[in-house]
Amino acid sequence: MLFHHFHDANGTDLFSPYPVKPLPSQLPHLRAAPDVPSGTDEKPKTQPRRASGGTFDDGDDIELNLKNGSVAKSQKEFADAVKRDTDEHDSTTGKPHKKEESRAAQYMRELISRQVKSNQLSRAGSLADSAVLRRKGRLKEQDPFIEFIVDLFKTHETDEALAKTERWVGDALALPVSKRRFSNIYRQVPKLGYIFHPLPLSKALAEYDEFCALTKRRYVRPNFAEVRHIINIAQVHASAKQVKLVTFDADGTLYADGKHFEEDNQMIDKIQQLMEIGVHVAIVTAAGYPDDAKRFENRLRGLLDSFAANELSEEVRKRFHVMGGECNYLLEVNDKFELEFIDPNVWRDKDSETRNLYWYAQPENKEKVETFLDRAQAFLTDEAEHLELDVDVMRKEYAVGILPRTGTVYENLEELSIGAMIELSDAEVPYCAFNGGNDVFVDVGNKNIGLTTLMNYLGYDGSQTLHVGDRFTSTGNDQRVRDACSILWVASPDETTFFMRLLYRDIVNVRVL
């Protein structure tokens, strides 16, 4: 699973908008593919595993001949073609060439194409076409920062609004943390949350504008989904410089709600790419199965099988973890490419600070947890009866939830989750009440505790961590992560792949420049 870059004589990566100088000594993760005897079907071990339906960059199969510095004739012809395309004027007609499209714009075109195909649309695709958004309605689109920017478009041009926002964010970050609430942006958006990096919003807009022509529109202003994408692109560029840990929600982020990690999941390759260049990857999920690692494995079967098929080294596989039950179970991959629990004494109870976060997990507090779950269960069942919902109750070690037996509307699940937040707001036990899209759960603990603990365990901080999730609304279980690390808000697994492609390219280019 090694992905190679193709460069011209000046050291320019022909598949990236950034100049790089790919010296073998600087790029230990790039190496030539071994020779394969003619007449055999055997593939070299460095050949990327192409997941069915997976998304790859055009340059993923272009191999460098690092032995003699030469390239195949077809590759040289390709390089010449790229050079011609990027010349300022056509030598034949004299007309100026269209500016070469950025990597973000190329990836976005592919994302929209996938949305059109998967949703079987007979019209032009839109960034609001995600099946998740269509099923869950506009309640999925709630964010004070994005809504603030959308409101700016009523009185500002698109580029002006984003330039101002970028400047205001930078001004806030220049202040001591204790005084940021007095800054312009925080006074206008009090619920903004913690920001770890300056956001290059103007740069992100310029890249996005190549595809969507936002700044050229006169009557249709950028919508919520478009602003969300621009902020995400800016966050990718900002995080790439120092990111050490990338974490993902599971359902709706890595695979469709209620599904599992199948072998053709396009994110398998992206996760392995990140791990191979030294980035730790973790899945932080609400799913919790105490003492049953196999159930976690079943949800990630396609990913683990790929790890085994690619014979990941111990160094690489040690960069993968699963945090289950929001924050209550930590697993790693063993030498058989199976998941196994890490002893809580190693990661949860190793010091007083972490033990204080997990005070509820100590044996003497078990009764408090049971009392809390009893209270949560009583509310959920009573409220479901009030809403005339026929539900099943699921009780776990650190969670209780209700699952409608028949179809219901998303708004009723919102009602249940908001009601649970209010009902339990005076609880001593830390918890997370959330709408999972098909159910409503109350979990003991939350992802903020899980991310904070995982970062401490691996030795990273919030500025070095990026969490990708689809549930950042007020009733989502990703919401609490905002103050722990930087975030990317996605609406589908396709979007996750889009941003991870962009992040991988940024990381590689940043580290070799």
C-alpha cells in the first residue's frame, strides 16, 4: 500500500499544486516497485490494493524509477502533456490556457459525480444531495459559526465575508485564551467553541470557487453545505502542518448508518496511507461491547482483512486504535491482525488526572452508574410512549437506548434526545444523550473524554489532532469533541474520502518542502 508521486525535471509533483523535491533520502515512504518476471500474473507487494469502488488519485499507479532517475516513455509523454497544459498560452492558437484546476476542485468534481450516481439523480448534482441530509432533513444543518457566515452574505460579497471571518479568527487566536471571548468573532458567535489554528478561508474559497463559481453568482448565495465544505478545506490545510492523530466517527462517516466496514470501502486505502506516513488513526464510536472484541472486529472486518492482506508491519499497525462506548473501551491490533482490549490500567487508570475523568468507572461508583441508567431508561420509555412510539430497549454496561420497531420521523428522535438532555442535566455522572438517526441513546461518558484520554495516551494535543464526524449538531455525539481538537464535519462517507485525499496530499507536500 505505497503510493508514488511523479515529478518533472524541476522537481514538481505533477499531481499536486505544490512544488516538491522527491529525493529518495527525503522520501523513505516512496520506493520503486520490485520487478515482476515477464509471463507471470504475480503483482508486486507494493502494488496498491484497489478496493472495488475505491477512490484513487490519478498518480497512485505512476511509479518512480529511483535507480536511474529515468521514466518510461509513456510517463515522459504524460509529463510533456502536463507541461503543455500549464503553459501560459497555446503555441498554436495563441489563446491563453484555462488555469490548471486545483486538487480540491478535481476531488470535488468526483464527489459530486458519486452523489449523482448513488442518488440516481436526473439533474445537476448539488452539495446538499447527500442521502444523509435528504433523509434527516435540515435539522442536520445546525452550526452557529456556519450560520453566522451565511448571514454575512446578506450584506457582504462572498470573498469579502470569508476574508473578514478569516481575519477575525486570526485576531482571536492572537489573544491569550482567557481573553478570546472578548474578541470580535467570539462576541458575534459566543458558541463558536475552541479554535486551534488560523483558518485560510480565502485560500479555501479560491480552490472551491474553481468548481462551484461561488464568487461569480449574483442571485444564489453560498448555502450551508458549501460554507461547511470551505471551512473543512481550510481546516485540512491548517491541520496538515502538524497533524499526528486523525480520528473518525463510524456510522455515517466511514460507512453508511447501520452498515459495517466492507472490503470495498474506499476509506480503507486512505486510512492505510495515513498510517504509512506516520499518522495515528483511531475510530471513536458510540458502539460498545464490553469483553467482546469480536463484535468490534465484525464492524471493521474489511479494514482488518486489508491490514492482514497488506502485511502491515508492527510499527504501522500500532498506529491504529478503536475507542468504543464513546470513551469506555480502548482496543488495538495484535500480531494476528485481530482487535484486543488494552488493559484499563495502562490507559485509563495510569495517573490521577485520567482516573478523575473516569471516576464513574471505579468499582465503588458502580451503583451511581446503574441509578443514572435507570433514570435515563425511565425517561426514554415514558417519552416514547407519550409520542406513541413502539420501541425496544437496549441496556448495556455504560449505555441505554431505545430503537423504534417501526418507522418514525426524525423530528420525534430529536424530541427524545433533547428531552433526555434536559431531564438529565442535573446528573452527577458525565453522559451523552444523542439522536443516532435510527435510535436515541444515553451513554455514560462522551467523546470529549475519549479523545482527551486517547491524546494523552499517545502523547498528542488538540492542535495535533483532527476528528472527522457527521454528528456535530446539538443532538449529535460528536458535538463535545469541538473543545478537544480540530474537527471536520462531513455528511457522508464520500465526503470523508474527499477530505482525506486532500489531507494526505497536503501532509506529504508539507513534510518534504
